[in-house]
Amino acid sequence: MVDLTSLLAWQAPPAPPLPPSSEKTFHIFNDCWWTVTNGGCCLEWTVPTGTRNIKFELVGGGGPGGSSGGDHDGGIGGQGGAYAVKTLSTTAGGGGWVQPPDVIVSAGQSGGSSFAATVAVENGKLTDFTITNGGTGYTETPCVCFRGSTNHGVTNGNTNSFQHGQSGRVDTTISGGVITSMTMAPDFCSTAGSESVYLLCAAGSSQCSCCCACNFPCRHGCTSYITGDGLNNFCAQGGMGGTTNWDVYSNCYNCIINSAQCSTGNYNAGWVGYQCSSDQYWGADYGFSGSPGGWYKDYDCCQSTWSYAGSPRGPFSSGGVDGMTNASCHGGISCCMSHSSFPGGGGGGQTRNTSTGCVAVWGNSGLIKVSYQ
């Protein structure tokens, strides 16, 4: 029998070293987080020779919190910035597809309409297009996206799992405004002497909210974006600025209200309900809009009144309540008080019981992450 002393003295053998990763990463952001309108950060990046795959991740800037006019106004916290992902490859047809995705076409600046097509998948790559309607009025390749819907039988513990893959770039032939052929092409070039160049711009911090701005916000968070080969309007928008419930909580029996951002109601009809549902990212393989801010009021008019802000969703989410501001009867906050979270956190709103109006907290700046191999 092994005694206790021997068991306590035993140590597990060291784990074998991990193989070196060929993936490299870098981040772009403005680290002046306490600075209103810090301007963000831009970089022109030349793809290193021999690069095969690139993954871009964007986080938009947070929206400022809602201001207060001063007389029983509840400013709602700003929305978090959007998150967006785009993967590019030198392999025509991308990769990672299990079933044929839907082909989504938008005219963009080129005009044109009515184009429709399907695409085949072979060994995980998008291959041959079948054009079912060449459309009319096209002068250049439209924006083409691929979306794996829930009815393609992709299983991941659920027979209706969402699917997406790495898409690749599309080339077209156009004759008389009609798209006559469509083929997959590499997204970018990494051959020596002809490497692709990208402009990467991470969003800056927002302005403060507009003092005494009634109801709907007049300022929003800043946008992160990237331009270059294989990208079409690729961006993550900044969060919406917080709205303001105007002259409505003078009665202590307006007990609990937990509002988000986007107005769907009539401000003059009392408390307003909000819901953000529209996408706030573009040109991406997938993404998430930022979580909305809110405003909470309990029975006690002064002590139990807070505004809180939203954050980005996805890997850069703060995972909690951001930018919570002070109770309404204990003095105001200025634009530079009550820090918003980085990256992409919304600003806390402003709530006042007195007659003095006040702006609320600015939204924090965004971020770009680049991974390549």
C-alpha cells in the first residue's frame, strides 16, 4: 500500500510542449481610453509575402449615454459597438462549407436588380454557379454574400444548426447589363512584388450626448472598418446613443422600468419601450449587434435609479453591466466621469431630478484584431 506521504510527494510528469503556431496576430486601437473623441487609429497594412489566410475582427465604438434635460428625465445608457468577422483566403472558393449556402446579392453602387443563382460545394469549397436569373442593369460585379441557413441539415448537436464558411471573392462577366457568368477567385494576393494592401481603421471614442436633447439621441458611436481586396463595405457600426425618457418619472409609483435603446413607441404616451433588432455590421461572414443599454428605477425615486450601458457581443463582450451611473438625487455626472468599458462599451446615461440639464458619458473606442498565416 502506498502511504500518504508518497502520494503527496508525487508530481505529474510535465506536459509535452505545444507545437509552434504558424498564426500571427496584432491589434489596432487608440489607447487614450479616457479621452473623448480620441480619433481612433488607422494603419495601412501590406500582406506579408506567402500569407494564405487572413481573419479580420472588428469592434465598433460604443454609443454615448442619454442626456437629461433636468426635470425628472431618465437617460438610457448607450449601446455597445457591433462585432464583425471576415475571413479571406488565397484559395478560390474559400473553405469550411458543408452544404451549399444561399447566394445573397445586393446591387450596391453599380445598380442592377433581379439576379439569382445557386452555388455548389465540393470538398468544403464553393465551386460552380448556376445562374437562374442574370438580372438587368448591372455595370459591375454586385456585392455577393453567402449565408448558410438553418435548413441545410448541418448537425452540431442540433439538426438545424446555423452554418457559415469562408466565402472567397467572386468575379463576374457582364454583357448588356446581364450577368452571364460567375466564378470564385482568390480574395487577396501575397505573391512577392504584388502583395495586397489593406486600410484598417479602429473606431474612436464618441462625443458626449447632447445636453437637453429630447428623446431620440443625436449622437452615436464611431464605426470600425477595413478596405482592400476581397472586402465590400466591411464595417462594424458604433452603438446607438442612449435615448431619454422625458418628464415621466415624477411619480414614485412609476416603479420599475428596464428600457433598451431603439424607440418603438410614442414618447408623449408615458414610458417608452425599446428594442434594437437591425444588423449593425456589413460585408462580414457573420457578426453581432451590440447589447443595448438600459435604465432602472425602483420604488424609491432617488436612491434606486440607475442608468447602465451596453457592450459588444461576442469574444470582446465585457459580460456584465457597463457604465452604471449614480442615483439621480446625488448630483450630476459630467462627460468625463463614469468610465465606459473598452473596447466598444457604451456610456452611462444621465438622470436628474433637478432643473439643471446635463450631458452623459461618452462611448469608448473600438478595436481591430488581425490573425494571419
